Amino acid sequence: MSMPAANRPFDPANIWADYQKLMAENPKLRVREAAEKLGISEAMLVASRPGATLLRPEFREILESLGTLGPVMALTRNESCVHEKRGVYPAPEFSPVGGIFHSRDIDLRFFFKPWHAAFAVREPREGDHRLSLQFFDHAGDAIHKIWLEEGSDEAAFDALVERFAANEPYTPSDQPMPKEDNLPVDQVDKEAFLQGWRDLKDTHDFYPLLRKYKVHRTDAMRLADERLAAQLRPEVATAVLEEAAKTGTSIMVFVGNPGMIQIHTGPVEKVKPLGPWINVMDHGFNLHLRTDHVAEAWRVTKPTEDGDVNSIELFDAEGELIAQFFGERKPGKPESAEWRNLLGKLEEIHRV
């Protein structure tokens, strides 16, 4: 889900003055929320910050440089969920459409088509400063952020900024965000699509299958029989995390947006509700999920060469994917009995 399009011109001085007034009145307001109140995109607000440096859109080369920063915090979010991991960026592996970072700590899938701008940001904080790299799409929504922390290499950050600084002002994108070309559900070749689903050999082939038949994800769930998908009550969003923590089950948590997917693999321990949020507050992994945004939840089964792989998938009111939960698994090995037991219990309790 994207924020509303900016409805005021990009005038950094005026935007920054208005932002200062807004923060004086609402000191706990997050940047994303402030941008929305100001009628601009988050990218426009970041670009107006005096301590922000626009970087040249040499995204591959920037990503290749991230390992020099040492241990950092990686953040990927959408409208309803924030996913934070701490670690050192490994060397990226590129594909024709994007690529991956893959380590136990930093596990990302990135897709370059929506990417538009990158900034290095130095912002004052409590007598010191906080450093970050921030990437935005054509709508001005954040794709990914990297926050330097204690132990990060500030000299490497400065070298990266010096190498990639654009030395020109930011220009908001006039390109529309790419949209998926989905068919109305009654026009989908249901039998061919479902047979393709039953014939899957790898979970990664599910998205290409959706694109082949032009099926929206939630339409796919409704077309499926109960072996392939079963609808669950939205409360399962909290229950899956609490039950995983209670049983010590190692899980995978996927959160993304059109330009980035970020993955946690491992146990979750400190699971805490706060208002509408369910939070994971572990040492290397934090998650903040708006449970009141969960309009639909599904148990989804994807056949593979290693047996069925089952997930819980959460969607907002517009049918946008919020988060996915899997049991921890490796290629060549079947899904864990612990995850299947947990999932069976949740489905029994929360099945619609």
C-alpha cells in the first residue's frame, strides 16, 4: 500500500520549516506520518533535510559497498508492518531483475524496477548524530533503510557518501509505480491455474504462477480448495508469534514492499502486544505489526519436491500482502514437524 501521492510542490526550504513546526507540536511523530500530514511523500521530506545527501542512482554499486559499514540495522516496511534485523551485509548476488543478500542475519530479496532514489542522511540526535542510508521508490515511499549503530564504521559511511554523492538536487519522480496486471477473478482460467499450483516443485515458483495467469493473491486463495488454502481469523497474526515463542519453534518471517523483501529466520522470544501492535523485541530481530490492519489471513500450502510447505499469510483491506510466516526450513529438507504441529493447532482454533 502506498501513501497518497504528494499534493504540494517540492520546495525544500518551506517543507523543512513546516516540518519543524509540526514536530514542535507532535514531537513523537514518525517521519512517514509527518510526510503524510504535510501532503508530501517521505522521500520529499528526507530530501528537504539539511543533513541529507542525494546519491547517484547507481544502486548495484551502492549495494556492493554495504558490507564495509560493518554491523548495522536493516529496516524494511510496508504500511502495516516494520521488520528490523541487525547484522553485517554479505556480498549481494544479482539477477536480471534485482538480487539477494543471503546470510543468517541479513536476508533480503530486492527488485530494482520500483527504485528511484537513495539518500545518505546525517541527523542530529541527543548531542550526537545518527547516520542512515535510505532508498525510495517512484511514489516516494521507503523501500529500505540502513541505520548505523554502535560498532558500525562511520569512516566507511563517509567514504560511501563521497563516492556516490550526486551533487545535484533531488527531483521527485514523475513515473508511475509499476502495477500488476490482474484479471477479474471470474476471468481467470481456474482449472489451469489450480493445476499449476498443485504441480509446483518450489515455493519460489508460486509468484511466477500468479503472474502467468494474472491472478491477485487473495483471489488465488478464494479459488483454491481447502488443501491449498484455508481462511483464518485475523487474530492468528498475534497467535502465530505467541505460539512460536511459547513452543520455541524456529520460524521465518517475510515482510516486504514492491522493491524489497526482508526475512528473519530463527526463534522469536520477546513477543509483546502494545495497543494495535504486536511486537517482537529480540536482540537481533524486531517486528512491529499492526493487527488492526489485518483484514484477511490464510493458511497457504505450496507443494515442493521436498513435500508441502505451509505458511500463514496476512493481507490488508486492499488485498496487499502484509507478512508471511513459514517454519524454518532449508532446500532439500522437509518442513519441520514442530511448525506443522503449531500450524495445525492454530488452524483448528482460528479457521473461519
